[in-house]
Amino acid sequence: MTAPVSIRMAGYGPPATSFSRGLELIGDRLAAEFGDQVDIKYVWNIMDFGYRAEEIVWLVEHGVLTLGYQSSSYLTDRVPELGIVDLPFFFQSKEQARAAMDGALGQRLAQAIEDRIPYRVLDWFENGMRHISNRLRPLHVPSDLAGMKIRVLPSEIQAKTFALLGATPVKCDLTEAIAWIKAGTLDAQENPLANTVTYGVHKFHRFHTLTNHFYISRPIFVHRASFESWPPALQRAMQEAVHAAVAFQRAETVKEHEESLAAIKTEGCEIAALPREGHDAFVKAVQPLHDEARKAYGPELFGLVPKG
């Protein structure tokens, strides 16, 4: 009797998140089609087992896990091209961002990842538009960030973004960020509202500003050697299941955003959008990063972004 194909999928959020439910959708579809030919196991949140969120990258790379996801910013040190989607105010809307990641830009970036890391990139979950929360004061213009210690993802472009805005960026893993926010060591953080609520940050930060400054995707990657050893039918089914999971997860983000708004308000926090003049001031302050990026990445990569 042939042993079943072992498929271990993992993320770094509670079971109720759209990311975890997306993984479950993948597993359910494979189990329905292949039955006992596959052995599917999940780890919803690797942080529950003492791992750092960033360690999902090497856990899949070395085959400890079969499939995982992680924000693309965690890979920029090895795949510099990913820095283009770390640029602040790069996408004008969620629709433009999705079109870019589903189109030529996403394909180009997936290939760049595969050229440097032994993954197959199957699609992109949506981490979405990001906003700033802090414990000190409302934000209206960049100078309101002056002196704030803000957690950023491990991306040099993101660190430079907040330095240009006057804050003190602190690159750290999610596990450290949560602990430091609770302790008050960090004054601010930036995330989609759903992440802010999932990790309990709204219980420590009173002020939430809807800045839409970054749109970040989470590549869904599989251990390449494992994937390529599977029968073609299973490879095809995995790819199709991942596409279905992405469609589901993106649809869920709309509901999660509204639920998170309600949770933040219930906690007694203040939520406000940037005024138009404030938004323009933020965009102007980070323009040097866009100028540098055009020189670094070249017009061809920028040309892969559909018009907003």
C-alpha cells in the first residue's frame, strides 16, 4: 500500500482568521478529492508553539512544513525586487493592488522568489491596506509622528518610510512587537485593522488613523521538492485549491475590516481618517523613496503596475 502524501500547512494567526480558514479550505478540497491518499495537518499559529512568526519562512524552506504564508516584506533581504510593493502609497486602491498581484507584477515577483528560495509560489493572500495605531496622540500630519517608536516589518523601505515621516522605526518580529506594545516600549504600530484586533493591539492603543500607507501581500509558498515529487493530479489540485482559498480570503477581508472597526470602537478607541492635506503631506514626505526605487528597479518593473 502506498503511503499517503503528508501535507503540513501552517500560519501565524488564530483559527478564526481568514488566513487560517483559507488553509482549511485548501485542505478540505484536497481531502475531498484524494481521500486517504493525502494526510493533511494544520498548525494555525506557529507562535503558539514557541516559534517566531518570521520562522515560517525557513520552516517551509527546509521542508519542516509543506506550505505556509508570510508577508512579502519578510523576504526583501533575499529578494530585493519585493521592495517595490513595500513602497508607501504605491497602490491607489485595493482594486489596483489586486490587479497588480494577480497580473504581470505578481508573476514577476513570484518568479524572483523562486529564483532565490526553494519554494513554489502558488498565489498571494491579501494582508491589505495598513493603518497606524498608537498610544500617544491622534495623527493629522507627519510631524505628529515625531519621536514615536513604531514597529515596522523587516523591510528597509518600510523603516525608511517612517524615518522620513519623523518616527523612530523599530524592525522586529510580531512576537516581539506584541510584547513591547503591551509593555509600552513601542508607541505605535501599523497593520490592517483585522491584524490590530487579532493580536489585541487595540487594547493598548487609543488612537487609530486610517492612513492606507502600505498594501502588503502574503505569498503562499510550498516546499518545492515536496511539491514536485507529487503526482501531477495532486499538484494541479493544490494549485486550484490555493486559488479558491485566495478568492475566499480576499472576500472575507471586507467583513473582517468592518468587524474590526466595531471592535476598536467598542474598546473606546478613537478612529479617524487622514484629512486631505494630511494625506498629501504624508505622500510628499516619502516621495524620495519612490525616486530612489525608480532608479533601483527600473522602469520595466514599474511598468507592470496597472493604472489606478
